[in-house]
Amino acid sequence: MRLIKAITTPASISSLLALIVFSVTAAIAGAAEKNGAPVFSSEDVDPALIDENLEPEIKIQQFDNREVQEYSINNHVYMIKITPKNGFPYYLVDPNGTGEMEYKRDTVGLEVNPPQWTLFRW
């Protein structure tokens, strides 16, 4: 009886609900990763650059330690997928068409923001 009362408190129910939502989201992201689909959405790219009738041109380059896939439309590279031999693939995405690529990782939870402290200044 004591265990049932502990689970039915409002705080426990909300924690359990949050855990279920997180688990389902992680499962969906894992399924997308297994299918080779990037986790980030098409909202990361400017809609003006996307035309429904255009097919992307994919240029694949093999190197000793990685495979590079360049996705382009009208000779404009909008995404680069880099797959290291030993590691997870990552993406460089041009979200607004300026040619400046932003780093995206398709593995959930592996986005790293390194600390940038000022230790010494003179």
C-alpha cells in the first residue's frame, strides 16, 4: 500500500509523465538515426532556398578516415554530411543561404558546448 501511495502523489505522477515523454522522444530520435535520417528538421534551412520540384545533387567523396557527402541545389551547397570511419556522422548546414555553415550533430544529447573561460589576461 505504501508504494501505491508514493506513486499516486501529484509530484510522482508528473515525474512519471515526464519520464514517459522523454523516453518516447528518445525512441523516435533513435529510430530516425537508425534510418540514416538527420534529427534536425527542415526548419533549419531557409524556405526560400527549397523548391519542391528540385532534386538535390549529392556529391560523395571518400577519404582515408571519412566520407563526405555534399548536398547542393543549383550549384549551391546547403548541407555537408561528414561520416568519420570511427565515430558518429555530423552535419554542416547553411540555414539561410549565406554560405556560412553551422555545425549540427544528428545524435541526440551529444551537442557539446565547451567551456570558454578567460584564465589569464594581460
